[in-house]
Amino acid sequence: MKQQHIELPIVTNDGVFLAHYSEKGLAGLDFPKVGRASSRAVSAKQIPLEILRWHRTTGEALKAVLTVRAPKEMPPLDMTGTAFQKSVWAAMRKISLGKTKSYGEIAAGIGRPKAVRAVGGACGANPIPVLVPCHRVLAANKKIGGFSSGLDWKIDLLKREGIIC
DNA sequence: TCCGTATTGAACT
DNA sequence: AGTTCAATACGGA
């Protein structure tokens, strides 16, 4: 019994995101990539009804965040990672809309005040950007820092939320 | 075990 | 004010 790793596109005004689902929930989310002509056509029949339901929720939540609104509902997240990473991701999800935290604050929040760089590593390993608001985590002096899936997205999202000019 | 990392804060130009 | 440097925790090879 292989793990079905299903990819489904989410069409937004900002492009086509690609959601990855496992049998347990949303396992990943990719930013739109230029030049991805056609995501593989998946016949809707092959997709478990449960996943379609998650996908709908995911799409709503994603669009909500992209329009600077709090998601009303989140799909189950299947985040594979170490205990430390889960702590970091959980801490990041507590950041409310339009707010920011520094890596140091996240580290302190999970009881490891000096693990700031490790926090950065966990952010980079975050499989679900946007929904887990890793873009709201800035460096201590309010500098942007980095972003795995493209710094442009981070800046753009921060602009929408009025965090930066 | 060693290396890289989306950091940080202090010391030095 | 800009730059360099050491410290620190964790994950991957």
C-alpha cells in the first residue's frame, strides 16, 4: 500500500499554487512557478472524497490569506517533522494577521531562547508556506531575512499586510 | 562528527 | 552607520 501523494492545483489571482495531500491531510504547498505549463491532469474520480473536501478548505484558506483576511477554516495539516520543528510551526501559526515576530521571539516562545538559527532552519523546512505564516517572521532588527520559496513572495505578502511599506 | 543555516548582538572600522 | 565575527541549536550527509 503506497502512500498516495496527490497534487492538486489551486488557482488564485496570484497564480496557481500546488497543494500536496497525503492520506492524513495537507502535506505541502508550493508557490506558483513560472513556466509550469500544465500541472498533471488528475482525474477527479481517483481522488478520495475526503481530500477533495480538504482541498476546498485549503483553497478558501489560501485565498483568504492572500487577500489579507483570516482563514475561517483550516484543513488538517500533515506535517512531517521533528518535535522541534513542530514546535516552531505551531508557534508560527499563532502569529495573527498583520503581526510579526522575530526568530528570537519564536525561539523564546518554545523554550529555546538561543536556538534562533535552528528556528530559521525549521522555517525553511516548513512545507506549508502562507498557511503557516512563515513570512511574518522577520529578523530582530525588522529586516526581511530570507525565504526559501522566493524572497519576492515574502516581501509582497508583507506589503499586503501593511507590515512594510 | 562535521557542515550549513531564513540569526543575533557586540566589537571594530 | 556599515561590516565582520564568534556563539549557539538543530538537521542532514
